[in-house]
Amino acid sequence: MDDPYKVLGVERTASAEDIRTAYRRLAKQWHPDTNPDKPEAEARFKAISAAYALLSDPEQRARYDRGEIDASGAERRATGGYREWAEAPQGARYRSAPGGFESGIFEDDIEEFLARAFGGADFRRARGADLRLALRVPFLDAARGAVRQASLPDGRRLEVAIPPGAEDGMVLRLPGQGQAGRDGTPAGDAYVVLEVEPHPLFRREGDDILLDLPVTLKEAVLGAKVEVPTIEGPVTLTIPPHSTEGTRLRLRGRGIRGGHQYVVLRPVLPGGPEPELEAFLRGWTPRDRSDPRARMRTP
């Protein structure tokens, strides 16, 4: 696998926020939904997700930077291997003597030798490689929490618990669900990168939810009580009289994890003839004589 830093186009000194920003930009560019019938885009997207899953986990990133694991999460063998270590001074006691090997070679000595030969990791605790995948999650499942199924690269299907308030790009670690270890050693972990799908009505700002609400001209001018959708179901909202385009009304506690929902009013003019309204407007002189296009004038 390629260097995850190169895959995301960031320096090794990049901050966690730099890595997250790069991932979001590239994931949007190479997402299969925006590149239909392009296998190379899907492969690129998987590589981007795998790179982000590794670098977004501080422990895994630190191990990769130290050379303990490769880009796939597998344990990495040290450069030079056992021969380089055995020929150094610390390996002298394992060399052949006139009467054979020196006495005092115990099991722990052999395990220490193997640990040094394989990159400084504890050989007794070497484990299987980690697996990484992307999982698309509906907006409401991410907001409210849910359990979704995910297919691992080796064909297994797992249930993934999506925590309430999950954000796009969040990485979930599934301990022991990676590749099996060798000779009975522990399995690696699975890392799931969440891809939160956009919603046709709601959008998110932190823990707040925003909703554009179309209202009639009469509702905006005279006020009204209307039904409004929220992430937990519909509620009744009071529209105050004299509301204008862009007016924000708050539904306290209707967001995520105690956040609020903000309803942004979007007055809509009638779609067809309204003779009474037209007759009224012809004889109407507004009290507010300001020019709504004043700011559009060029000097």
C-alpha cells in the first residue's frame, strides 16, 4: 500500500485538522457516487479512506511513524532483520563456542531475540493486520445513532454501532475484527470511516440542525402555526407576524446532543393569479419606502 501521507497529500508534520480537511476534500472528489462507472475512482476512494483511518488514529499514526506497522496496519519487519542484530555485540552470546552454544539460553532469551529481529515489537504479542473500510451512513442514523451492517475486505459482515451525533469522517475502531493473527496470536482491529450522506431537508452546524422552511406570503405577514419536521419527528412551530426572508426561529433542544434546531423562513409568492392580492397591491402605498436593491448599485 502507498504511504498514507502521500495518498492524502499532506506532510508528515500535518496536524489532525489538516489531515481531516485533506480527507474530506479528496473523499468528495473521488466518491463513487460522483464518479459513476469509474472503477479507478472507487479504488482511489478506498485508498483515501484507508489512509485517513490510519492517520486519524493517534496510536496507529505514531506506530506507523516509528516504522512498527506498514500502511495496511500489519507489523513491519525491521530493516536488516535478525542477521544485523545477531552480528552486533548484543548478539554475541548466541554465537557458537568451541563446545557449542553458550549455556544460559532460555525461552525468554529467544523471545527477546525474535522481538528485536522483528522491529522491536513484542514477538509474543504480534497480531494480525488491521482492516480499514468506509461505511455510508444516512444523515438521520448519524444524528440519532443506529446499528448498520458493514462488509469487510475479507468478505465478513459486521454490525457497526453508530453513536448518536456521529460526524462525517469519524473513525470507529472494532477491536479484534481485523485479520487473524498467526499461530494463535490475536487478530487485528477493523477501522470504519463514516461517510454521512446529505439529507434533503436538514443540514448540520456543530450540534445544531438547520432547516429551510417555505411559508406562504400570508403566513409570513400575519403569522401562523405550522407543522415542522425535526430529526425526531414533526412539531408545531409558531411563526410570528411580519416575518421576513431569512428569519431564524429556534426549536430548543431539537438538535443533536442537546443542540437546537433553527428554522429559516423562506416566504414563497403565489404560483398563479391572485386578483384580490393584485388589486390590493395596486392601491397600496408601503410605509417602508427603502429600496431593497440599494446595496446592488455600483459606484
